[in-house]
Amino acid sequence: MAIIACSPVAGKFLIPRRHNSTKKGKDKMKPTRVPKNPCFSSGPCAKHPGYSVEELKDAPFGRSHRSKPGKEKLAEAIKRTRDMLGLPADYLVGIVPASDTGAFEMSLWSMLGCRGVDVLVWESFSKEWATDITKQLKLKDVRVFEAEYGELPDLKKVDFKNDVVFVWNGTTSGVKVPNGDWIPDNREGLTLCDATSAIFAMDIPYHKLDVITFSWQKVLGGEGGHGILILSPRAVQRLESYTPAWPLPKIFRLTKGGKLNKEIFEGSTINTPSMLANEDWLAALKWAESIGGLKKLIQRSNENLAVFEAFVAKNNWIHFLAETKEIRSSTSVCFKVDLSDEKLKALIKTLEEKKVAYDIGSYRDAPSGLRIWCGATVEKEDLQCLCEWIEWAYNSVE
């Protein structure tokens, strides 16, 4: 029952203003803690827990990358990368310029053109590779299999007599290939895989891939600017037996005199690398080794995804972009939210202003939504805290 207070002022009855119970409810729901690390960007990714710039003190500052200390540091990065991944003994690992993009472009321009090409497209970066192949290289015998964001193309349609180009994990769609069973061991063409947001976080059968690329700033939170190129013996054979019809700039050249330039895979990079970035990559690898290596990295990423699976299960206003569980990424996890674009932007802005989460909006070419990194350098407790804030922010803007 409402109570009316009597006031002598002007001889009138005054009805007191009611408290906004909805606002009080929202304030009560507001989380009292924030993530220890609010960096949930899908690249560059969060630094590993406990990271300090002190870990970089042994970098050979002021020394040539071709000096003995410089080459040793680069060779160490190659060896630790190989050992961590457990690559086949006859696979080569090299450090190349321009991040994953440079590594993959180098592969496309150096190896494609001698047979047909099948390209799988289901998000922004794989679409870029299809564009390069059809509009820049202008190859004629190309088949593009495309799917909407949140889905995969029909993998059964791939013809492995052709070279096959694909991403293992769709960084901008949150969709991954479920496994490597669809890739035959007796394939005739090469498999060229952009693995940049999958490697160190997913089980990848490397023997089924002939070209593997990734960048330091993905998954383990290294600094940007450098890419890793991994080649199988079949890829090396292609490089030494096939010369593209188009000219290759120096930055793309992997051969000398018709033979593979093996120095690239021993620490002699094509251009000048950052020894500081290399030291940072070594620090990331050493941290990964200290917690248990690749198996533990994959476990941490899967446990992080499970946090969001539980969150989505109890809230009917947020949905995975990848509805099918077996193709759902455990690193770049993408969501649809039942909000207008304007309110979604307000939610994202609110979380950033509260210093709860940075850079979690969907990629510019992707459907409107959220994209949150769940790789191994992100702590599960921070994601649990973030879920509380997302729920609060949703209720606030809605």
C-alpha cells in the first residue's frame, strides 16, 4: 500500500518519489571484482600469466641478427617451436617476415599454379586467400567452396588431386575444422594450412599438412611482425621442381638456384628480424614448457571454452556463432547477442570503460556480435569474471 506524506508547504500533499527498483536491482547484480587481465583480443593476444619485460633482458640488443649471438637466438626459437609442437622430424621450420600473412602469401605465390586449386572459405581471412588466388595470381583452375559465418563448407567435395588451401580455425567466425580425417595421406596435391589461431591450442595432425603458417602474436601472445613457415618434404619438392610464371619479390623467395634456401630454416631470415620480438617469443615458449607443454596448452584452451559453454547454456540471449559443437573454436570464440547494433556497442563500450574487457567486438567483416579470446594465456578465472560482467552489462543496456 502506498503511503502519502502530508506537508504544510503551500498546503499541498506531496507524494514522495519512488526509488527505481530496477536500477537498485542492477546495482546489486553489478560484479564486485574485475578480471586480473582484461585483454581478450584475438590478436595480439594476452601475454602469458606472470609476464614481465624482465624476461627479455637477455635479448642481444644492438647486435646484428647475423652475428653469432643473433643467429643462436633465432635458431633457439626455431628449435623450441619444433620441440613444443612435436613436428615430424623431416619438417622444416623457418622465421619469415610480415606475420602469418607474409608466411601464407609467400607460400601461395611460390607454390601454386602447377595444378588445380581448391579453396575453402568460411570467414574473413580464408576469403582473402581466395581473392589472392583468383584475382591477384589469376589462376584459372580454381574451385572455391564457401560457407556462411558459423558454418563449414562440405569437406567431402574437396579433390585432393588439387592443391588445397584452408584455415584450420576461422579466427573471425569461431569455426574450426573438427579433425584431419578428411585429408588423405595419399593426396596428390599439397595442403596449405593457415593455422595461426589454432596452433598451440588444438590437436592438429601435422603429417596431413604440407604448409603450415602462424604468427607469434596469436595463441601464445608473442609480439607481432614475424611469421612461422613450416614445410613438409612434399612442399620442399614442389619448391625445387616448380618455378612460378610470375616474378617473385625478394621477400617471397624461398629458393636459390632452384634449391631451397635452407638458411631460412636455420635462423638466417630473409629480412632483418626484431631480436626483441624473438626474445619475447622465446619467453612465451619457455612459459608453455613450464606449465606442461602442448598438451597443457590445449587443455587450458578447452577449459576456457567450457566456461562460455556453461554461460551460454544458462542465458537465452547469447549464442555461439558456431552452433555445432564439433566445429566450435576453442580460441577465437564468437557470439551472437540478442541486442541491436547500437545496444551491443554500448555493452562493449561499458565493459571497456569499466576496464573489464578490451577489444571484444566481432571482426569488422563478421556478423555483429562478440569475439573473445580463450587461448591458453587467458586465465579461466578471468573468463568466469568476464561472464558476470557481460550479464550485468546486457541487463544494463537492455
